[in-house]
Amino acid sequence: MTNLILSIDAGTIDWSRAQFALTAIYHWLFVPLTLGLAVIMGFAETIYYKKRTSFWKETTQFWQRLFGVNFAMGVATGIILEFEFGTNWSNYSWFVGDIFGAPLAIEGIVAFFMESTFVAVMFFGWKKVSAGFHLASTWLTGAGATISAWWILVANSWMQYPVGCNFNPDTMRNEMTSFFDVALSPFAIDKFCHTVISSWIIGAVFVVAVSCWFLLKKRHICMAVQSIRIAVVVGLFAALGAGLTGHKSGQTIAQVQPMKLAAMEALYEGGTEQGLKIVEGIEIPYGLSMMATNTLDGYVPGINNLLNGYIKNDGTIEPSADEKIQRGKIAIQALADYRKAKADDADEATLAEHLALLETNYQYFGYGYVKDKKDLIPPIFLNFWAFRIMVGLGCLFILFFGLIFILIYDIPYLSLICRRLLSAIGLLPETASDKASGADAMPQWLCWAAIIMVPLAYLASESGWLVAEFGRQPWTIQDMLPTWVAVSDLQSSSIITTFFIFLILFTTMLAIEINILIKQIKKGPAL
Amino acid sequence: MTKNGFWFRAFNLYYEGFRNMTLGKTLWVIVLIKLFIIFVILKIFFFPNYLDEHSTDGGESDYVANELIERAS
């Protein structure tokens, strides 16, 4: 992309992006565990509320303690992203106006008031408030975190699918015309459902893994088994749900970000009846057409089609990249002419003429900055493999939770079939009983597999974000603002400095968190 | 503020909660150090508001307009 950069140092863009990615990836280590653990501790406390036994109280408090460690470590890590907007991405920050600011402000208020109130009751209120109020506070802590996630995802979704706004050439800002179009855009709804439900997988994997560690150590076995029983239901539901919501996201992306879909599939020449690649050379027939259009013969454009123009499924013509670039240039020139005319106190008719030209071509505004249409192609290798890692691991989680669910709940027939199959492939001793429940249902290798699943769950989650963010390159705001225009004219050396400060800070903080978390896990519940 | 009143009980919840913290004390120390680093060191010394520094007060739109128009040429 360096050939596109005019006065901006190429390093400034790359390091600004790298710094943002580092901060976002670090922030995303805490968020999904918060969202996932909130659900599981909510269920644990609900059982306590019904049974009122000290066992369930201690079990709930144990998971709440781990939730607290993660919550404390994650606090304010997202604020750094906002600092980066103001310093590294100042053109972007101004250009998006209040559309981006409003959801972030709501998120801040919700996070502060809702979470800080109910988190306090959850941790301090066991002997101070009624069991019902405490239970409500625990669920509302999770709800607060989830609502916060909603607003952040609304802001992100607007960048991927800008709706409910109008560009004001006088203020140079996009102004919100419909709050509901922004807050309830189909992209935001799909993203929220897929992101939150996949976060529950991380919470469930974490709880199953910690519980399996107790089983391996032969400590707190009853707590471990009961926790697995809760987590595996949440995990199985979430893994299946992530598949369904992912499918819905795929359809939305096919409509509003077809280049991202083409990059995910490394699809250069599109067509009807497109297969979904498992890896290069092996594909599921009709899979991509099904994923993108819900029909077996739906047309899916490839990268070359998107660059050269094509006829869409609804019969309308998608212009070529060259035409979009041309129209983008007209829009930018109209903006320049409008502002000059305004400064020169030109008459209303002249201003209206420039404005009309700008409005007609504004949907391709960002293309006016593109010098070579190849720069509209996102990184193919990264998108292709990040997507496969995410989906592949998602399928693995379905198998993983499905197997544990069948074994630990001793589901009639299915449990027997699984045990016989596992025996046949040597994963259970031939002498193993056909019936087992509780801790006996969890063979040692499965406990170790559960522990290995923790980094894999994070890998899947971060891969999802890689697809979302690399897939929309080169845009910071889809079709409106490419990265090399959004970035501030800073020296790359200053960004490199803060990048490495963050790297050291984040690594230290992560080491501290993992250390505290491991100590608390080893300590176990106060049973 | 009576002992059975809402405000006293709310205050007492936080007061006794903070006083009896064990693990929470360590976490709060870490959170406060982190907030200090983020808001005092990083924000002030490394993350100034770029537009405030490079444009006149109220002239942000002109600055951004120039940037967006110039970068297309």
C-alpha cells in the first residue's frame, strides 16, 4: 500500500494498525471470559437459590472469585483504544463524529453505573442483602457486561456497515440521522449475537478445564463434576449457537462486505453453485452459495468480479472498482469545490450544485483515495486461514462439549455408543464399565484435552476478530475512509515507542493475572 | 441517616466490603496502578489529542477537510 501514501509515512499506518490490533487483542482476552463466566456463575447461584446448600454457595463464590480476578484485570484496558483514536486516528475520529461517540458514551455510563453497583453487591452483599436480590445482582452484573458489549459492537458494526448517518461537508462529520438504524443495524445484531454467544464458549471451556484440573488432582471432585455439568450445557448451547449465528453473519457479510467473504474463501472467480473450501482442493459442494445466499445456486462474486463489476442476485449491477474510484474522485473534488465556494461566499446555486455532486457520489467517497484497485483486496492468506481456524475449532468445540455432555449426563444409548467407540479406538480401557457417571465418566485424556482447549478457545475467538478486521481492509469505515486517510500524520517512531511500551505493559499485566488466577484456582473453593 | 435507612445500608455495604477484602485488596492495588499508568502516564505523555495540537480552537473541521482533500491529490 506504500505507493498510495502521499505525505504519510508507511510505517505510521502499519504501526498504528499494529498498536490498535495489539491493544484490541489484549482487551479481548478479558471480555469473553467475563461474559462467559457471568452466565455460568449465574446458573450456579440460581441452583444455590433453589437448594440453599453451602456446597452451591461455595461453588458459586469460587467462580465469582475467578470472575473478579479477570474483571479487575480487564478494567480500563479498552480505554487505551479510545486514546489511540484521538492520537493515531484523528481524521477518523473527527470524521465519524458522534455516531461513534454516542455508543461509546452509553457503554461507559452503563459499565460504570450498572456493573460497579451490581459487582459490589455480588462480592460484598452475601450477608447484607436477601438471596433473591443477590441472585439478581449476579445476573445483572453479567447483563451489564453484555449490554456494554452491545454498544461497543454497535460502534464497530457502524464502521463495517455505516447506516443511519448523513455527511455534513461544513463540519466534516458524519451526523446521526437515526439512532435506531445505528443501534439496531442488522450487522450489529448479527455481530452481537455471534460475539456474545461465542464468548460463552470461552467461559464454558475455562470452567470445564479448571474443573478437569481438580478431577486430575482428585480435589473438590463434587464441585468439579457439578461445575462441568453446568458449563457443558452452556458450552454446547453456545457452540451450536455460534454456528447458527456465524451462518447468519456470513449472509450479512455476503451482502454488505462481499470482498471480505471472497477473501475468506480466497475466491478469485465467483459464480453460481459455489462450493465452500475446507482447504484448497477440498470443498463442500454448494456450501459457499448456501452460506452466502441460503440457496444452492446463489451467485457469489469473487475478487476479480468485485474489481471488474458484476450483476448481483437481485439483478442490479455492481459497478467496477475503476468506476467507483472515478466517482470517489468526483465526490472528493465536489467537497473541495463546495468548501472553497463557501469560503468565497459563492451564491446558493453554486453551493447546491457542488453539494448535489457530492451527495450523488458520496457512497464511493473512500474509493477516491485509491490509486491502484489491487489495494482494495484484503490480505487473502490471513483471512483464509483465520476463518478456517475459527470454524474448525468451532466444530471441535461442538464435538468436545457434545461428548462430555453425553458422558457426564450418562445419556441413555448415546453414552453407551460413545463408550464402546472410545474403547474401540483405545481411548477407554476395554474393561471400562458401560455405565459411568460423575467423575468416573471423565477419562483422564479428556481432562487433559479440556485443559488444552483453553488456549484453543482464545485462538478461535481472536481468529474471528482477525477475519472481521483484516477482512474489511483497507477500510476504517467501509467505502468511506481508507486507513491511509484515517491515520494522523505522526512520526512512526513515536508509535513504535508506545507499541513496545504496551507490549511490555500488557505482557506484565497478563503474567500477573495468570499468576493470580492460578493461585486462586489452586486454592480452590472454601469447601 | 438511620441505621436501617437505605443510604446507610448502601454505604455500609461498600464500607464493610472494602474493609474485609482479602484478594480484593491485591486486585484494587493492581487496578489503581494500572489506572495511574493509563490515565497519568500514557494519556498525558504519549496520547495527546492530535487535533487539539494541530488545529486552532474551532478549526478542526478545516484541518480535517484539508487533510482529506490533500490526501486525494
